[in-house]
Amino acid sequence: MGQNEKSEEFDIVLTRGEATVQKTVRKAKKDTVGTGSDLRYLGLIGEVGFAIAIPIAGGVFLGVYLDRRWGTYPRATLSLLFLGVVVSFLNLVRIIQAIIRKE
């Protein structure tokens, strides 16, 4: 076992017919302190935040710019805001599916 692993032992009693067998089973558990798992979750939070915020904010900023340029206020802003929300939702679904596949 590695340096960060701890073991847990427990007994199992198996009965088959008249024979009884007792086995000691060792189960290894990884010690997650200091292995970077905390940073993994922090990175995951950041990834979800950016996947939601960037498309929405980008849509609004681009929509405001286009509305000022073409004089179509608020059509482009609202359209691109809605598009940003849809893209954010799709990004969130993609991230959740990736998490489920890994675990």
C-alpha cells in the first residue's frame, strides 16, 4: 500500500453447509488529505462558474454593442442574452455528464 493509504480490517464469516470459514478482509482507503482532491473540487466550481457566466455576459455585451451600432435597442441584447442562457445550460449539462462518467 502507498504512503497515503490506510487499511481497515474486518472479519467475514462464511457458512456453506456444515463448514464455517472465517476470513479477515483488508480494505484499503485512500487518505484524501493533501492529495489534491480539494483543488479538484475548487477547479470544478470554477469551471461551472465560467461555463455559466461567460456565455451570458458575452451575449449581453455583444448585444449592447450591436444595438448601439444598428439602433435596434433592445432586440439584439435580449436575443443574445437568451442565446447565452441556452449555451450556459448546454455547457452545464456537458460538465455534469463528464462528472458522472468519471465517477
